[in-house]
Amino acid sequence: MEPQLLHRVADSVATVVVHHPAKRNAMTAAMWRALPELLGALARDTGVRALVLTGEGATFCAGADISTLRESSGEAQELAVRAEEALAAFPRPTLAAVRGHCVGGGAQLAAACDLRFAEETASFGVTPAKLGVVYPASATRRLVALTGPATAKYLLFSGELIDAARALRTGLVDEVLPDGELDERVAEFTRVLVSRSQLTQAAAKEFANGRTDRDAYWAAQAQASGDTAEGVAAFLERRQPRFGWSAPTTG
């Protein structure tokens, strides 16, 4: 099978799989180009309430296919940034499910997700210093926001890999699971996500990402949606809430 991005939607969760096992799921230029378009289509699907990004087999993503850097490192980086920003802007919760190596462009994609769950044998690295590449400003800021400046500098200056325990300790990862338990935990957690208020999640994602000009918009959405009344009623009646708000779609 050619290197590609595979996807499926089940139980309101979209799963995107980086499929290039011959090169440890390294992203080709075509895969970088395809990701924003795929994410756009999934964002327009009102049945998708959460998204999981993972890699085929035992590796998440070993970065960019280095052969693409021989022609134009600037173009390759532009493609990666475009994909990273599309993932960061995805309107519903996103989760990277990490096994094995999560390196370079793979770490860039994982950091662009809202959350990262990893197996205990996973390893993480940000490796532009090994290639003489200037890491993108957007990706650098995102890494600093997750780990703090000291760990970001350690990763960027050295290009060294860190294990899942250190990634958890420094904030790069949110949960670490024993090998073999990642899929079950991701399925369990995404069931929780799809049961919660999309209104709360959408507003929280914008606020957490630093947007400061939509307070009035979200207050109006909350007032019009009836979700708060439904959530309170469900709590008092000891039943699952039936939230009605969903994000408007475009294009």
C-alpha cells in the first residue's frame, strides 16, 4: 500500500492513521498536503465529535520523509506547518495516541493535538538540530506552551529522545499506559468526550488556545442553546444529558 493517511469514523469518533510503515510512518509531501483537506472534510461532518490521530502499527510517526528535504526544505516545512495549524484548528477535541517513536514532524503533529496519550515504551524527540533546520515559530511556541521553555530548549537544542515517563513529567504527554492498553484507554476516553457538551468543549478550546474576542459570542450561544438547563436537569434527575448544541459548519 502506498504511503497515505487512512481514516474511519465510528461512534462519533474519527480516527486518522498515518500509514507509511516502510519508513516508520514518516510523512511524505503528499501526506502533508492531504492532511488539511482531510481534516476539513471531517470538521464538516456533524457526526464527528472527537478525533484521534495515530500511526500504523508500532510507531506513531518518525517525522518527515527526509527525501523531501533534498529538494526544498522550505517547502517541506511550509507543508508541515500548514498541516500542524489545520490540526490545531480542528473544532472538536483531538487526541494523539502514541506508540513507539514520535519524532520530528510526528512530535509536531502530536503537539498540535489537544491531548496526547502514550504507551510507556514510546519515545519523543524534536530533531531539527540534527539537520540544520530552523524549527517553525508556531511549532516552537506550541512546544513551549506544553513543556515550558527549559524542556523545549532541551529538546530543540539537543535533538535527543526522551522516554514517555519524562514526557509525562514535563507536560508533553497527558497519560502514559502500559503497552497493550492504549487502544482501550483511548476508546474509553473518547466515549467520555462524545458524551459531554460540545458547547463547553468548543468554547473551552478557543479560550485555552488564547482567543480573547469571543466572550460575548459564547455567552450568547450558551443562552440560546439550552444546554445548561439540560445539564442541570439531567444531573438532578440522575440521567445522561441530551445536549443539543452543535457547531455550525462552513464550506
